[in-house]
Amino acid sequence: MPLPPGLSSLEFETACQELRTIVGDDWVLTSEDRLTGYADPYSPGVAGEHAPAGAILPASVEAIRGVLGVANRRGLPLWTVSLGRNYAYGGAAPCLNGSMILDLKRMQAIEVDAGLAYAFVEPGVTYLDLYKFIQDKKYGLWIDCTDPGWGSVLGNALEHGIGYTPYGDHAGHQCGMEVVLANGDMLRTGQGAMEGNPAWPLYKYAFGPSLDGLFMQSNFGIVTKIGVWLMPEPETFAVVEFLFRREEDIAAVIDSLRGLRLDGTVPTATIANWMRIAAGNTTRTEWYDGKGPLPESAIQKLIREMGIGYWGMRFGLYGPTRIVAEKLRIVEKAFSRIDGAEMTVAKYRRGDKIAPEHGTLAGIPSVDLMPLNWLGGAGAHIECPLVVPMQGAEFLELYRRRTELFKSEGFDHYCGLTSTTPRCFINTGSIIFDRNDAEQCARARALGKTLIEDASKRHLAGYRAHISEMDLVAGQFGFNDHSALRTYERLKDALDPEGVLSPGKQGIWPKALRNAKDVEGEPP
Amino acid sequence: MTRRSAYPGLTELDRRDLLKLGGAAALAVLAPSWSKSVASAAFALGAKGTIVLADPRYSDSLVFARSLEREGATLLPLASDLAALWFDAIEPRLKARVRALAGLTLQSDLFVLERLAESSGAVTRYVGCHDWRCRTGSAHRLSGSIELDGIAQALVSGEGHWAEALGAALVSTAGATKRDEGRQEVSMELDHAAASDSPRFFVSWLMTWSI
């Protein structure tokens, strides 16, 4: 395993000895066989550039403060993960080769207030854990979960992750945060800054600046607890699914949906192209066994035989029965103007058993990674999902451009649009590849970079990125000579002067490494 | 606008759920054609204490699972939600002396199960990749810390019933032989035909828990 930059093996071992006195021998990992789980499982051939020196697993805030003392004193870079399930963006692997993984999976506390409909969770709590906790207590509350649902509730919220219910904007439904700063100081955000204030998990704002956002997608502190809002189980839940026949239909679909999102009729929506639908259910060789992207004839065969559209759209409607019924009428009318559109509705009353295929719309976590099998082999994917305005014609142009870019590297275009905020989509474009195939890895990397650069020319950017592309994306936010990044760096230098917290996260490097990067032109 | 009574769905709608009933029926009618002649009672420990997972979408997966079931393994159909399968059906059985988990599945199923099983101390001792993509014959790459020669030999001689031969050989090898001196790898190009419903890339695998 690599050593932390600037530390000799003796110095590293000394640091590890000190860490063992804080967390115990079993929770400082340095042998290769115990670190395999911290490698990026979807790495497109760059795992060697993002390997950890070791891992440390504290179980309490006090232990974290002790770890920080050692890290600051010894110059040990820490890469914080909740569970490390940030797959497609690097998993648990660090930006900086030789970082020590600060793994918070042992912190698993859950508190729920059923009356005010919120939970406090620590980093090690998965969506599966939180769902089970609430079900076991029969609280009549729904969570919102990602798909797959095995990741950390806290970690996903910090990464601006998304789900599929009206609470699908996870950062937007976070309220209240507890943070350990690099110097070991602990702070509570918002109303939590007042000892015992019951509004901490209820009201997002502070008396003064709101700090929560500073600790999301950042390396300014270690978040040890957040509040998340929960949704009361609705009286009626309707699953609405559409198919649309033609590629160009997407323009009208988006323009129709926009009105329904803005007026609140539809609380969130997900749109998928043929490839995303097919990859969720089949493998590519079932349709075509040649090299390169699927030819048009195979795509048409797939659409015909699966009985799908070029596009599918799905969303839930939630609330009192009469209101859901009226919303269904509005929705049907809105999309009926699109020739060939087909609509399906499934309805559930409170307490009904929900079919597995509708689970994510009801906040029921599951784990299924079927799309990874699209090409066969050791399936993996990377992506840099764009934030795109909800404008039909503009998106159609972007879609066609990205299809050409996928084709140019020999991949099928996997496209999804998820609207958890009413004016924008998150546009996923998964590059699925065989991680054991060096040639495919190289093409996947090249396509990923091309997609990011092409988006930037259109003044669009990813909302997340793989660890190997964080500098590239961060550099694209260049307004006024990168004043945003310069501000982040000033904050970094003030809050973490030794630069021990997650160096390189979102392109934010501590001063020493930043200077080295400027000289060498490459990330350290 | 047309209203449909059924919709083939987005990613969450999994054919595995739709086909579950069909799969159960298939499990019942797939008669053993070959296995008894090879997988005899002479095999040391058999597959007792083993759970084998079968993907009802694919006949090769079913045949493989049945070959282990005949040796005493408990057969469970794969569900689209692997977390539910793990927490509801597999993990509780670990306390009841289940010591191994095996399957011939899609690669993503192994990927997920390895991560779900990680905290329980599971070790993946064998993985075989079986590849029919963009080729006329089949390519097989076996790796693991168990003895692979018997598995390789079964594959070589298993034309027409490779999945069944593979399952039987895995029971034999995993039960009778322990190879702790490191990982071994074997690669082979064979002329085995893929089943008509094959995804054209399978992984066979075995993970174990120490007693």
C-alpha cells in the first residue's frame, strides 16, 4: 500500500500506533487484505492512483477528535467516508493516493420523532437500516431512498444525492447537523447552536449564516450526525408510468412536465431512455452480439419486443384520495397531446403491500445492480450527471449530441432524467464498462472526460464526479477567475490549516498540496 | 391516449419478479439428466450446509443449482431485491449452520452478495467466468483458493451439460479439498454451446464461512 505523502514508513507506523491507542488494535487497518474493501470497485483503470495507506474506524465523536489530534500532529491525510458506497464516484477510495480512510461505519445511531416526522442518523446508518427501524416501530412514516438503497443516509445527503419520492432532494430534506472541525472543535448548525433547542431538526436556518452547506461535498469538517425529514405515509399513493414512442417526444414530455412540476401537481419524476429500461431488465447480447453500440435495427427490435417506448417516465402521486384522483386527471390531460403516449396507473391505499417494482417510489430500499450486466464481464459504471434546465428543445439537442459522443467511443447511451427540484433535471449518463477490460476502461475514461468537457462548452456541469475527475469539474466553475474555488480554498486554509481532511475533495486542496499542484500542473 | 393494463417498466421493474412463477415451475420440471452418474455419494462432504441461488430467468443457472440441491444444498431463487434475499433468507440461516453460498449467476449478483456478506466474515473462495460474447465457442476463466483441477476437468468433459457438470464438480472440490496456499487460475477455450436463454456471460462462485 502507498504511504501518506511526506511520511516515512516509520513515521506512518508511529502514527498508526498512536491511532491504535485511541480506537483499539482491531480498528486500524493497514494490511492489504483488510483494505480491499476501500478500493474503488468501479475504477476505470485508475485504482493505483487512488489507493489508501490504511483505514481507521472510530466509533464515537470523542474517538474522531483523538484521531484528528494525531492526524494534525503527524501530517496524516484522512479521507472521510460514511460507508464508502459512493460507487461510480470512487467508492471509499481517496482522491489523494496514500490517504488514511476515516471510515465512520461503526457509528450507527438512529433516533426518530414520529410526531414531528424526522430522524437523526449517524454516518453508518443505511437506508435499509432506517427503513427497518421505522417499520419495526410501526411509525407510519416513509423514508426517501436511493436506488440501490445500501448506502449511508447521511453520506448520500452530504453528496446531494437523490431519491424518488417528494423528499427526493436529500440535501433539501436534511435539517440539523453536527460537525467535528479539523481542530477537534464540535459545532451544531442552525437552531442546534442553542443548547437544547427543539427546533434543531425542524427549521433549517440559523441566527446568522447557515453553515450546513459548507459541510456538503466538502472537506471542511467531519459530519457525525444529521437530521432528515420523513414523509407521513399518504392515504393514497399512485404510481404513474408513461411510455413515449419517439426520440423527439422528449421535448414535449419535458415541456409538459415542467408545468406540472412548477405548480406542484407532480412532486418528482424520472425519465429513462430505451437503454436505461433495457439495461435494467436484460443484457445487451440478448439483442445484439456484435461489437460497438447497438445498431438502430437492434434498438427498434428491443423496443418492439420489450413493449417499451423510446422513453419511459415514472412518478408517484401522494396524498388524500380525492386529491390524487384529481391530479391523475390533470396528468393524463397534460400528456395526451403527445401522439402515441401510453399511461399506466397503479394505486395503493394506506397499509397496502407495495409491489417490488414500485418500492423506490414509496421509499422502500432494495439492492439490484442489473444494469451492470449490460456488457457482461465485470460490470462497472462511472458518470458525471449534469444539472440541466427543464427545457425540452434544448435537452433534445443535448441528448442527441451525447448519443453521438457515446457512440464515438463504442458505448450505448444510457440516459436518465430525475427531477427532484422543480426547474431542473439531474441527467445521468452512465458509462457502463467491463472493469477487467483495459481497453474498455480506457474508452470509458476518455468518454467520461469528453462528456464533461462537452457539457462545459454548453455552460453545464456535473453535480457529482468521480474522484479522478473532481479537479476537471471544479476547474470549470471559472466565473471571475474561479472566485468560488478561491473562496473554498480560503475557507479550507482557515478551517483545516494542516490540510488533513479529505485533500482534493471536489477539487479543494489544502495549501501545501495546492502549491505542489500548481508547480507540477497535476494533482498530487 | 391509450391506457394500458401493464407496463414493462423502468429499471426497478425486474423480469426476475415477473418470471418468478415461471421459474418455480421450471425448477420443478427440469429433470436431472446427467448428474447422478458423476456427482455420486462418494463425494466427501456433499453440499449440506450450502445455499445455492438460482436465477429463474436462465436455464443454465437452474441446472447448476439443481445439481447442488441434489447433493444436499438448499436452493433459493434469486429475487430482484438482493438485500431482502440476504437479510430475510440467507443471513438468518447462517446461525443454522449454513457455511457456504454458491451460484451460477450474473456478475452483479455476486458483486452485491459479496458486499452484503462482508461483515459476516464471508470469503469468496472460487469464481469462474463463463463467456460466450462475440465468439463462436466459450471461454472460461477460473480462479480461487480451492483446488480448480476438478472443476476444469468437469468443464472440459461437460459438453452439453456444462452447468450441471460444473455444479457437481464444485460440490466435490469444495467439500473434499482445501487449498490454502494461495489463489490459482485456470483459463480454457471450449466449444460449449450457450443455452438459448443465456445472457452469454455467467459467473459461477462459492463463498464460505469458517466454522
